[in-house]
Amino acid sequence: MVDLQALILSKSPKGQSQRAGNDEVRAQLAAMGDDGVAPRHCIHYFFARRWTLKRSPRQDVIEYVKELGFTVQDSDKNCVMFDTTSTVVGEEFDQLTDDLHAFGQTNGWTYDGWECAVIGPSEDEEAA
């Protein structure tokens, strides 16, 4: 069952890797009975860095995330919001967020993490 009231946002705290931020969010999910394994709607964000001499055009960011299989939900000159349906655990997810972070660092954008709905135990599991 999806708890649409409880959205989780992952940001890399200063001095921590994106994976550490992912782990913190997964710990929050686990505290609410969600192991992160079930595929769910997951929204990711890039924000333009204000004080940089080198920033790739927004269209380059959009093309990059589309190449990775994301759907662009919204964008303006300073933000690109994109989403997919995926699990939020495992090496593949962590590598993806590392790649997004690295792309942002290289191209004058900040990967600001992801958010997803909490998926609690299924009704079958609750009855057991």
C-alpha cells in the first residue's frame, strides 16, 4: 500500500557522498516499514548552480536524463525535475545516483537527490 502522505527526499549532506544520502533515506523508509525493494515512482532533481563560470545548457541536462530512461516532468532555466519507476535499493540505484551527481558537478548543475512515496507492507503481509 502506498502512503502518499509520506514522501522522502534524499539530499547529500555536505561532506557526504550521494550513497550516504541514499542510505539515510533508506533508513527512514525502513523505519516506516518499507524496505525500498518494491518499484515505485521516484522523482529526481537538478538545480543550476548560481555562481559558476561553466554551466551546460538546460537542454543538455534534459537530453542526458532522457538518455538514461527518465521522463522529464518539469523544467525551467534553473531546475530540471525528472522521474522514473524503480527500486531505491541496490548497487544499480546507487551507481545511478553517483552518475547523476558526477554529471551535475562536471556540468555546473547540482544533483539535489530524489524523493519517493513510502510503500508499506502489502495487505497479505499485514494479515499474516
